[in-house]
Amino acid sequence: MLTLPRIYSSNALYQADAPLTVRGTAAPDARVTVSLTRGAEQAEITVVSSADGAFCAILDGFAASFDPAVLHVTDGEEEKIFENILFGELWLASGQSNMELPNIAIPDAEFLYDAVAGCAIRVYSVSYDVPGNLFPWDPLPDQPGSWILPDDRAGLAGVSAMGLKFVETLYRALGEKTPVGFLNASWGGTPITAWFPRAAIEADPAMRETCRRTGNYPDEEAWNTRGDLNFQQPTAQYNLKIGPLEGLRVRGVIWYQGENECGGEYWQKAYADYLRFYHKTYAERFAADPARFLMISSLIYPWTYGPSGECNLGYLNDAFVTVAVESPDKFAFLPISDLEPDWAFHQNNHPIHPTNKYFVGKSAARLALSNVYGMPGDTAPAHLASWEIRGNRIRLTFSHGPLRVGQTPGERIRGLYVAGEDERYLPAEFEITGQDTMEVWCDEIAEPVYAAYNVQSMEPKVNLYAGDYPAAPFFTDKKHYLNIESRPWYDAGAVSRWASKMHGDILDLFFRPVFEPLAESAVCPDTAFRCADPVSLRIEGDAELFGFCVRSYPYGRLDFQKYGGLRMNLFHADDAAPTLVLVTDAAKTVLPITKIRDIRAGWAAYEVRFGTLPEDEILRMELRFRRPSPDYRFVNVEHLRLFKKD
């Protein structure tokens, strides 16, 4: 009986200008003829099946064209005819839930369906069907799946949103003259090792040892003993979803995976090796051109990875940057932490799945266009190329520029920190000193030693750009484990922060105000009354006592026990008797705020010294003022800054 895997069917799209391997089974020792026909073009080969009936025929594929081809397979007794086959640019889209996130979860999906309708775009979607939740130990020769046409809205609704926008962008940029498609093969919650073929692990001594060291070596005796987590077994996804695709050639891989590997510095070292191994393995098996096989990876979006302050996300993202810098012909990375958090409410408000996947897909396509198809544009986001300490500043040099910050003049760089030898990071000031250089410092750190950017696990909307893309995250301390608490209140113009709070077992992760008014008070950013900063914070109230509070959240704790005190600039506070109140579960500590010098025109510098604070967690800080007169009912605050202990 003549059988072929379902990747060979009508309406397929195969990689142009690359061999097409056709696999299947027939009677033992049967002569099987496989032919491709497109108008006057024809490719044909006859092979003899093995004793178990397996056959493998390799044809020269056709050039890219909108003209459909016919695939014909016969063993003399039976024949299979597949029509309407296109040759064009084919990519693999793989990873875990953020690659898996389907179009049905995206608010603008209908617009993308309209855009691709009638285009030469096709998607092959591999099924999740696993009878009895028992994953195969060896790669399957076939798995349920189907080619989806661009007018099939129901079919497109269930495939990767990032993948569909990626190929739609390629299709437009290639002049709508080249068919484009992708292989949809992802599974939420999977580690990267689930996508490795066992044969490749066993053939690579270094990877064998790495997998054993990290507990990711496939064990036949323990196979399918994880219950609902069988899908995470090493090699399980390759066996189920990738093995059935063998024989196809693709131009490259778009990859969105890594949440499962956010385990800190240890995983940075292992994950970089995993990425190198993945690329090598897939290039050998699937590359249309192994010398130009590109793996484009989205960096991982901020979320609660590890205890407060730990930068596990930063270590994981650094692995993507590391391999791309060392091998730009093989890897490209896409920073995405500048995006606004945006997620689907019908997915349990799960913020680990931002729904701005169309922007991510379009940006990944831009990297493909410049790297693979020779179109204009930066071939990579800028990364930190070198750094040196210059007095009380650290000079940073990036791989290219021009450097810029956000969209509004005077913006602070969010997510930028420096530390001294004590490894206590504080938000940094900065000055762009050249096309690709900047200097960073903190007034309270006389001898800065380390700098870090965009490595804190819960800090979205970072805003340093260079050229066409956001700048890559970086950290200069490669010896110690990073721990950074964010300080959004360093910026008096900051309105909201992304912060988590537990309600029983429910994680409530949304934007929350940075500065909250006390009873009968009001607060707002103010550009009219300001001193050293672009924006101050105006606090006003009709009551005798007014003010604001800043709450502590995970990844943004008020860990004031480590510091000597707090300095700030106040406007119109001479008679306002300012005080700082630190609130814990057990008590309130009230500390006087003292003027240390006048600045100009009603502005003065103040400070409060912490002394010895209770070790209890500080839940919030309050700045309180007394109304100085019936006519003036406000105080302005800016430049809140911690300082070190004496």
C-alpha cells in the first residue's frame, strides 16, 4: 500500500531552489516513481523501496513562482496526485506558548485575515494529537496536520499570530512576487530540549554531557512517566511535531521560547549551548542553504521570574545576544521589552503572553529581510561592544547607532542602573556623547564599577534605541549574581508601573500608580514648576495634612535598610514641615525631612536620614506636608534619590 506523510498534499508550499525529499512507504522492493510537473518543467526520479517498504526520493525543487505544480507518486499499483503546489520561501515557526499564541487571541486578527486573503501564503499546522498522552520515543514518520490556505479564516485562527504576520510582511516586502509560508509547530510550556532529536544528542559528546548535567537527557525507562508534563520530556516535541517534517527544506527558523529556562546565570551558560546545538541540528536536517540558515529569536518579555530583584530574565536574554554577537550569520535576536504590556483577557489575564505579536512578527521579518534577502536596514539590534570606567562615570560603546531615548525630549532611560563594588544597583543618569557612545553614572555612587540595562525581570517599556531597533539588554558584571530592585519613583513624571500583587493564589499583574495621593490630596506631574529635572511632581490638598505614598511591590521593594537616606528637591516647602513615614506591618516610622541648601526661586534640597530601621519589610513610604497657609496649598517634589550609608 502506497502511503505518504501528510506534509505531501495538495495546496502545499515547498522551499524554492532547494531539494525536495519525498518520503513514504510502499510494498517491499517496489519501484516508486516520483515526479514534479509545472508547465513544461519536470523533475522525476525512480527509487526502490527497502525490505520494510520505506522509500526516499530526492528531487530538484523548482524556482519560486505563482504557477502551481503537480506532485505525482506511483509504485505501479497505486498513485497519489497532489495539485496546486507552490514553490517559494518557507520558514519554521517554533517554540512555546508565545509562538503558539494563535490569531484568535489577537484583537486585530480580522485585519490580518483581510490582508492575507487571496495572497500566495500558506501554512502547515502540525496537530497536537497524542493518544493517551503517550509521546513517541522515536520521531514519528507522520503526524496529523494540514496545509491552510490564506482564505481559510477558521484555519488561520488557530495558528501562530507571530508566524502569520512574519510571512505576510515577507510577502509584501518581496514585492508580492514570491509565495511565502511557514510550518506551525509549537507547544506552550516546552523547554528547548523537548525540540532536540535524540540521535543528535547521542552523536554530540558535549551536548550529551550538558543534557545529563541539567537533567535533560532522554531516559527510555522513565519515558512517559511525567503524567500531564509528558509534553516537556527531552526530545518529545521533536518526535511528535518535527520528525514528521523531515524531508522539507526551510530558509530559517523564527523562535520564541525560553520562559521555561529562566533559571538565572546557570541557564545563561546552558541555554547559549542549547541555541548553538539547535541551530546546528536543524541546519543539518532542514536548511535549504546550510551556510545561510538564520535563527531569529524573540527575546523574552518581562514577567515574574524568580524572587524579587533577581534578574533571571536578563541572564536568559543575554544567551540570545551572546550567540548572535559571536555568529551573526547564524543568529539574530529581537528585543521586545520596549513594547507596552498588552494581553488577551480571555486567556486568564496571563501577562506572560503579550498579544502584540503582530509587531513582533513584523520586526522579525525586517531582520529576515535585511539578513537573508539583502534588503536595506540594520541586520541586528545594537549591542554593548565595550565599556570602561572613567572617574565617576562608565563609558558605554555600542556596536552601532544612532543612540536615542524614547520619543519625548528629556526622557529618562528606564531600566538603566549602575553599581559600585557592593553590587547595589541604583538607577543611572546618562549622557549620549556620540553616535554610538554614552556615559552613565549615579551621583550617590562615587566609584561606579558595573552597569546594567534591561535585565530586571519586571521592567517593560524600556526606551533606549539604536538605529532601527531597541538596544540589546546588557550587564557588565559577569562574576556576581545580579539583584536589582526597580525605583520608578526616581522619575517624578512616571505615572504608572507594572507591578504584581497576590490575591490568594491569583497573580494580579497590571499597571499601578507610582505616586498615590493621601486622603484629601491630589498628585500629578508638573512641567511648570521644576528645577533640575524635566518634570516635577505636584502635591496639593485642602486638608491641614496632605501628601502622597509610594507602595512596595515585588521587583520594586523599598529596601531602605541598605541605604543611608533619601534626598529630594522640594518647591515651596519651607513652612510645610515635610516628613517621611515608612510603614510596615508592625509599625510606622516617622522621620523629619531637613533642608540642606537653597537652590533657586523657591526650590531647595532636602534630605532624610534613615538611621537604624526595623528589618521588617517596608510596605510603603509616605511624604507628608502641612499646609503652610490658606493661600498656598501645594508642594512640588523632584529628584528623589537614595544615598549610601556613611
